[in-house]
Amino acid sequence: GANGDRTYLILFTNPAESRFLGGFTGSFGILTAHAGKVSFTVGDRISELFPGPKGSTLKITGEAQYLTRYARYGPAQHGQNLTVSPDMPTDATVVRSLYHQYYGTWVDGVVVVDPYALAALLKLTGPVSGTGLPYPLTSQNAAHYLVYQQYVDYGSDKDDRKDVLSQAGKATFKALTSRHLPGP
């Protein structure tokens, strides 16, 4: 971002419900680098990435093998399946294309973050709190809570569980982009 703006789509996944890349996509965020400064500007449930009637018209093109293998999972219309392929570069190409179709702009890259990666980031930022989180998430408890305990706490209430995953991602990336971090 020092020599021009860069925008990255962050997909927050969870291996508690398997997809071939590792887990379903539960929420997303937009990480922007501008003039050497990084900000986390958007974060929400994955269903809000391509909302409304326009989202239902998105098409995956130019990825014949991907479509042959994974079209039946409907990744263009079911955001939780954006990581359906085990090949991250292909998933990123598909997601970038869908983003461009919907918003008319390109993201510079796609980053996938699972609960274990969030826990690792919390080693840098320290604990985070957020709406709906029962206690601060730390590098020691975040992965366990997001992969297991939230399902115990919320059971079949998918809306609350999705909100928790979204809040965990927002809180972590807000801390990552706003707190003083240790050096390398």
C-alpha cells in the first residue's frame, strides 16, 4: 500500500464443518492498505458478501475443471462453499472473479484465515473482546472456542454462532491493524 492502494478479501473459515480447503467460510472482511497504513474496513457474515438478487446471478466462468468438480456445491450462490476446492489459488481466482462481477472492482488477493490462524494472530495482538463473545479470546483459547465451544454454547442457533465467528474476526483484525505490535 505504500506505492498504491491494495485491497484484500479475507475469508474466515472454520474446519468444524469441512470443505476441501479445510472448512466452511463463515464470514469475511476487507483489508485495505493505503499510504503504508493497513485498515480492516468491513466484516460481516458470508451471506452479506454478495447479497440480494444481484448475488443470485453470479456465474463462475473459465474454470472448467473446477466447475466439473464443484459446481454442484453452488459456490457462486452459497458463500459458505467459497473454499470448496482444496486448491487455494483456484479458489482465490474464483472468488476474485465473483467479487469483480458483483462490485465492479478487483481485490488484489484473497486470504483465508481459520481459527488456528486467528489464535496465532492473537499471539501478536493480545486478547480481544467482541459483542457476543462470552470472554476475551486469547491465543490459548480462541481455536478451541471457535471450533468447538461455540457449538456447545449456541447449539442449533446458527445466527448467533455466525455472529460469534464474525465478531471474532472483526475483533482480531481491528486489533491487528490498530494496536502496537511487537517487532519481528
